[in-house]
Amino acid sequence: MLKLKNVSFGYNDKPVLKKINLNIAVGDHVSLIGESGCGKSTLLQLIYGLHHTDGFVSWNGIELGGPNHNLVPGEDFIKYLAQDFDLMPPLTVSENVGKHLSNAYPRKKKKRIMELLEVVEMTELADAKAGDLSGGQQQRVALARALANTPELLLLDEPFSHIDHFRKNNLRRKLFAYLKENKITCIIATHDSTDALSFADKTIVLKNGKIYANDAPQEIYNNPPNKYIASLFGDINEVMLKSITPNETSLKMILLYPHEIRLDKNSGIKVVVLASYFKGSNFLIKASLKNKIIYFENSKALMIGESVFITVDKNLIKSRTRN
Ligand SMILES: Nc1ncnc2c1ncn2[C@@H]1O[C@H](COP(=O)(O)OP(=O)(O)OP(=O)(O)O)[C@@H](O)[C@H]1O
């Protein structure tokens, strides 16, 4: 288990992480999300051992000392993949991936390199020079290199940021399946809601250097405790309950994702269309609800200025307004 107790850290007295307490079970995949600058990268770096803290960090009972205790930061059983890939440009893809692998058994080493290149779909470029690769290809090589010695704990900082959508989806499925098979615990700092929701056992939300939420992704997405958290997953509406519920008088606010609002000509809740944005599978409609902007999804574009009626499922309203 990864344990953090009272972990605080700041750059030049500017506090970034504030009394973080955290347990992560072996084999779990955790997505770390939060607005830019909230401390995600700093937290990964601190776990890896690049920053000193007066708090306590341990992995499976072994205390991780940090730079005041280790001359060379990091432990063999942890790998940290930073946002810059740190490859050796004159070396080939294979040489980069195998850089930290033992040379004692060359055939075994070659087999391992090819296995890793298969995971990141880079087999065809095994002999290309790293310096000649695109950003996305370099990122995939760096991922393979991070996996080479089968770390127990893998810390990934925005690992797919340079990779195109088509490849990213395939790569994510392959990578996270590989990590599960090999019981590799993984923390991934990300801005991508697919990483945060689809491939994580737990999602941790950071805000101003503190843990703001820590739960199963479905729980956090379906019952977002506040607008900050909900907005990390995409567009979100915060509307007054009475403005979307007939006969309701409460001034309570409710958070609604655009796909949770639909047209219903009998609802009595009128909105005026301001814009329609094509999103591929449907349209995002921007509309005015009692002079407040509201976003909802619809299968077709709607005309600007058109009046339409919207509704929200009663059970959803009940569950969102439980507290
Ligand atoms: N080396 C540094 N020296 C001084 N301040 C730093 C340093 N690195 C980061 N910071 C500051 O610490 C805060 C947290 O930065 P960090 O990179 O951890 O955030 P983040 O959540 O990973 O951001 P992003 O999502 O943009 O990558 C920011 O205010 C940043 O400006």
C-alpha cells in the first residue's frame, strides 16, 4: 500500500501541498485530477522522492525518504514518467526502451523490448532514432521505458497528452490492461476525463494542494459534491431547482450535465435557443433559461431564437438534491 501522512510541501515557502493523507491499495489505478496548478505533478514528484516533506510517505511498509535521504532520487520499484520524456535522441527506440535493462541475457532483453513496444504499438519503429520521432511517438517510447523493469508503482504525468485520439484510446486500453495483469499500481495525473473515469479504480480531486474528493469515479461523476469537481469532467450547469422543476419553490441549486437535460414539449419549462454546436454524436445546445445560460444535448441542431421546452428526470433530481 502507498501511504501518505501529513504530507506538505512548498516551493520557496509557497505552499503547494497541504497536509495530504492518502492510502492507495496495491494494484489500484488512481486518477489524479484538478485544475492547472493545483499540485498534481508536485504530488507525483514528491511520492517519487524528488521533494522533501516533513510528512510520511511509505510503499508496502518501506519509508520513502526523499532527497534529504537519497543521493539519487527514486527507488527501483517506482517509476515516474514526467511530462518531458527525457529520451536519448541519438539512440534507437529499442535502445531507449532497453536502457535500464540488464545486458546479461541479450536474447531475453530483446524479447522484453519487443513485448513493451507491442504494448505501446511502436514495434515498427523499433530501429528508428528517438530524435526523429514525433512528440506522440516519443511519449509512447517513454512509457515503454518506464515499464521496462516492471515497477511496482508507476507515476504517470499526463502520459497521453501528445497522442492522437485514435491511438490514445487503443493505447489506454492496452496499457491499463497490461498494468492490471502485472499488478502494477498506477497514479495518473490527467486533465482527460476518459483517463479519470474509464480506467481508474479511484479518482482523487486536488484543489489548492488539498484532497478535495477521493472516491470511485462513478460516485464522483454521478454525485459531484460541487461545481468545481463536476466541471473537471466537461460542461456543467448549476441551476436553481425551481427553474427546472414545475411547482418547486426551493432556492436550492442543482448540478446537471448537459446530457441530463432533454426536450419535452409538455414540461412547461421554456428556454430560448442561443446556439447549437455539433459534437459528432449529437449537438450541444446553448439556451437561455430565465436569463441564465443553460447547456443541454439534442440529436438535432435547433434554430437560434426558437423557444423549446426542457425537462430533467425526476429520480435524478431526487438523487442530486438528497443532501
Ligand atoms: N519548480 C517549481 N518552482 C516553483 N514553483 C513551482 C515549480 N513547479 C511548480 N510550481 C508551482 O507549484 C504549483 C503546482 O504546480 P504543479 O505543476 O504541481 O501543478 P499541476 O496541477 O500539475 O498543474 P498542470 O495541470 O498545469 O500540470 C503551481 O502554482 C506552480 O506554479
